[in-house]
Amino acid sequence: MIIDGRTLAKDILARAKTRAQALGRPPLVVALVASDTPATRSYLAMKAKRAVDAGCILETRALGAPFDDADAVIVQLPVPEGINQKEACDTITVEKDADVLSSATRGKFERGDADVLLPPVVGAVAEIFKTYAVEPRGKKAVVIGNGWLVGSPCAVWLTQQGAEVSVLTSKSDDLSAPLRGADIVVSGAGSQHLIKPDMLKQGVVLIDAGTSESDGTLAGDASPSCAPKCSLFTPVPGGVGPLAVACLFENAVALTEKAMNI
């Protein structure tokens, strides 16, 4: 089955909007931006629309600007060379960190604290698993990539859910053998069509959260020809991406509720 991430995202955004409307005012989400490029402007324009769908307001400010008035704060990644990404993200307090990007918030997630938010990509994976009744416990899971946004948090969460997790990278000597034994594959390598059908077993759950660009077209880590072999397959574009943005704004609403003791 090919997952329609846009449709699932609409459900999350509608859920978030209902909660936001109960607050009496729309949560203010501030995006701190260090790179004013056409791609960044396009992405932020899309996020602004999804913010409205979630009952929020997205406001863009320069990285380093104050954000005391914000209910939630995100750093628009990637940041340009010369700017320390970790230091930029660590300026966000736990109480406002909707993207779970700061060291303090990520530490709470990795410890499995009771009041923790899920990083948006993890939230997207969790939503897919809940919707389609995927139980990770006892399953063999392979995560490709160990990045801060996809690979690392997904590996942590799958381990917390009781899966037997192996982490590989696109430079690993042999991807085929571990992939053929995997019940669940989550990929965030950013390497176009790295995963081919003959590397997978029949019925695998394949979550493709990797994106790369070729001739102006977005592509995922998995070849689209993998889909028939999968019990669940997320395409790129239109799979994990829309879901992760929706989960980001649901996190922003949750932070606002917590700050207002609701």
C-alpha cells in the first residue's frame, strides 16, 4: 500500500486546529531564518499555509532575533556555513522547542521522559504505524542514515518501541543483506534511489524520509519500483514530508496548551 501522506496530514492539522481553537487565541510559531534563499522562502510559505490549517500563526524572524513572545520556535534548517547549527538550535528552550532540535529537548526524548514531544519525523512515523496497525515490538528494523532530523531520532524511537534496530549509512559496505532481513526500513540518507526492490523482502514496511534533488525534481532514497514489494510504502514527495510538517504544528499547539495549563 502506498501511503498518502497529504491526506493523513490533513487529519493531523484538523485535530491540531480543534485544540488550537480551544485556546482562545492562535499559537504563535516563530521560524528563525539564517538563509534567505528562494528554496527557503518557498518552504516557509508552505509552512505558513499549514500553520493556518493547524490554527496557528507562523512568523519569520532573523536568526538571533528575540522570541520571548512566541509559543513555539523553530530554526529553519539548513543554516549557512559559518553558523553553528547546534548552538543555534540550543538557543530554543524546552518549553518552546516544537521541532525537538535543542540538545536539552532531544535529551528528554532519548530518555523517554513522560512529558516529551516526538520529533516531527518520528511523529510522522508513529502516526503511520498507528493508522495502519504496525507493531514494531519484536520486529527487525533497519534505519539508513544517522542524521539529527531522521536517522538518529527514528532509531531511538524504534528501540523504545521494542524493535531490534540496526543503523546503517549510505556508505555502509553492504546494505542488501541487512535490508533483506528487515521487517521495517526507515531511510533518511538523502541518496536518490539507494534502495532497490531486490534488496527488500516481500511485505516490508518501508518509510522513505530521505530527499534529494535531481534536475529540479525531488526523489526519495527508495526507488518507486519498491512499492509493490512493500506492505506499506511512503513516496517522495507526498509521504513523510507533509506528515512531519503537520506533526510540527501539533507539537506547537501542545506546547501552548502546556504553557497555559490546559
